[in-house]
Amino acid sequence: MTAAPDTASDVDAPITTTGSASSRASTSRSLLGLLSPKRVSALYVLAVIIVIFSFWAPETFPRMATVQQILNGNAVIGLAALSIAIPLSARVFDLSFAYTMSLSGVTAAHLLANKDWSLSASIAAALGIALVVGLINAVVVVVLRVDSMIGTLATGSIIQAFITFVTNEIPITDSKLYGGFSDIGQKQFLGLILPVWYMFVAAALLWFLLSHTATGRRIYATGFNTEAARLTGIKTKRIQFCSLLVSAVIAGWAGIALAGVLGSGSPTAGTPYLLPAFAAAFLGATQLTPGRFNAWGTVLGVITLGPAPPASPWPPPRRGHRTCSPASS
């Protein structure tokens, strides 16, 4: 008699082979999807830029120092762009963030240099003022229902007028701003200044919030269709209110970091970052998860636009130890 075939082996072997092939095909499709120009077009643009400049300046451009220079010079723009990622995700514009940066930097420098406050107290006060600005924006936009572009731009104009009144547009410089305060923006770790690491930490936190929490899904739902989200029970006004608070605090820290890079409190330090930050944020919305403002897409946008001005001055300009008190100017 002929022996009966081994049913298990006859059936299992083809299934295992087919399953393995299917798994490899699925992995390949996933990898191709991640590298699709529709998701990471900025990477391809960046690659073209690198190739062109590597041939153009082969002795200077293809160096690790170039990478460090681009990251160091654009870390503050990254923080500024991340500060508006959450309100933009919630369908709210914050055009006052650049002025908040100037205000927080000037506040910290003034308290430290002219009022003999400690470093920690000066930073806490600067962040507190930034939070107050966010609260004002939130009340104007969410409670009073003023259009966010108009309301936050008006707030920013008032902030700039206040800074000009207090400082007479004279930067605050003093030897007290060197050391601990300047280290906030100038100290290096692994060849990168601390603001680069602030940017990466902020991006990681925002990525986790927006992509891996229920709050993040509610923020996106509010941004996609505010009325539909409200009808499903999402407290859209609370989300927009809090998004403006978060934006102001991150912008405040970006302003302090910028003041540390400069070694002074400049009355107009944050103003040049208004359009570049929005450009990076909107470019980031086309990357990784197209159609959504997202943290790592924003960082990618910042790096892609890195060579464009206004980058933070790095190395920072040398400044004298002259004291410019608003009261004495």
C-alpha cells in the first residue's frame, strides 16, 4: 500500500513560504510608503541641495561642521515653529508669538541685569509674562470671538509698543548676562548648542501629544472641522484656549534661548522669526503626515529651509559689557 501523505507538512510548508513572502512584500510597501515623495518631499529637496553644494564647495560644505552650523543657526526658528504647531492644529493662528519672544527675552535680561534678580527668578518671570500674553490671546480669540489673525496680531503690536516704550529700542547688555544666562543659548553638548536639544525635546513632546494621546486626536478633530467636533462632544473652545497658552509658553522659552544666544535682551529679536516660523510649520504640514501640522515634519521643514535667513547668529556676536538700563536711556 502507498503511504498516506503527511497532510500537515504538505499544507504548512507552502503557507509558511507564502506568509513569509507576503510579510516581506508588506514591509517593502511600508518602507516605500514612508519614503514616498508625497510624505517626505523635503528630504529629496534637501538631498538635491546637499549634492549641489557638495560639488560647488567640496572643500567646505560636505563637513560635519556644516550640519552643526545649520542646526545651531536654526534651532530658535525650530522652537518658534513648534510653538505655533498646536494652535495651527486647532485651527487658530497666533501671530503674536514673535513679539512674545522679544518680550520674554527683554524681560529676563532686564530683571537679571538691572534689577539684580536671580537667573531662575528672571526666567520664571519671563515665562510668566509669556503665559499672561497667551491668556490675553485666548480671551480675545476664544471668549470674545475675535478672529485669531486679527486678535493675535493686535496683541503683538501692543507688545512691541510696550517693549519700545520701556527700552527705547536699546538692547539690554550687561556682564551679568554672561555665564549662566548666556549658557542657556550658547553652551554646547555633542557639538550642538542647547537650543537644538530644546527643539528636539519640544518636538518629541508635541509628537507624543498629537500622535499618541486622545487630546491630540481632539486637537486634530477641532482643526479639521470645529463645528463637527463640537457636535460630537469635544470641548473645542477649551482646546483652542489651551493651545494659545501652550504656544505662548514655548514662544517665551524660545525668546529666552534667543536672548542667551545673543547675550543681550534685544527689543526686536523675535520679529524676524514671524514668517520663517510659519513657513517651516506649513512646510512641515506637507511632510510625514500630509495635511496635518506635526512636530517632526516641522523640524524637517526647519532643516530644509535652514540655509535661508534669518538664522540665529552662530557663533554669537561679541558684545561689550556695557549696561543699558531702560531707566537711564
